[in-house]
Amino acid sequence: MMLLARWLELVAQAEQAQQQQPPPPWLTLLIMVGPIIVLFYLLILRPERKRQQQRREMLASLRKNARVVTAGGIKGVVTRVKDDEDEVEIRVDEKTGTRLRVTKSSIVWVEQDQAKDEKKS
């Protein structure tokens, strides 16, 4: 009798195991790769988009008398901004008045506070 009960129990377990199908492979892949994609977006893509937006805003706000630094390390003061030509003229030497024409994209840093102080005075 004990042997029969044990055998019926094993048969019932086997039937339950057959009824429980494994999840589809795409679902397993999504569960494993999904968090990696979310982390990639949060740690890499989102901050990069934010930096690009800040750079666009910085270049759009270029005004006369703003102190800037170019990608080549040249420091100067903006004397003219040509938005239609995507060009900026900067004064690099106070004594001789030497000026350079550079593209807006070559400007990597703008000192905004200095430009505001000069406008007030």
C-alpha cells in the first residue's frame, strides 16, 4: 500500500512538471538584458544628452564681451558674433588688438559672470 501511494505521488508530480512549461526564450532574454539597457540609458545616454543641451545653450548665448576659451586653448574676449555664419571674432591681445575669427563649435568654455559684470559697468 505504501509503495502504491508513493508511486501515485511521483506520477502526480510528473504531471505537474509537464504542465509547468518553461517561459519562452525571448522573455528570459528580456528579463536578463532589460536592466542592462535601462542602466546604459541612465548612466550614459541621458547624461550625454544633458551635456549636449547645455553646450548648445552655451553657444547660443554667446554675446559680446564674454570671455571664452577655444579648443586650442586660446583665451580671448568676444568682439562679434555672426550667427548666420556660425562664426565668432575674439580679441586675444589687449595691447595690439589682435583678433581671431573662429567657429562657434571651437569654443569650449564661456565665463558668463564676467560678461554680465562688464555689461553692468
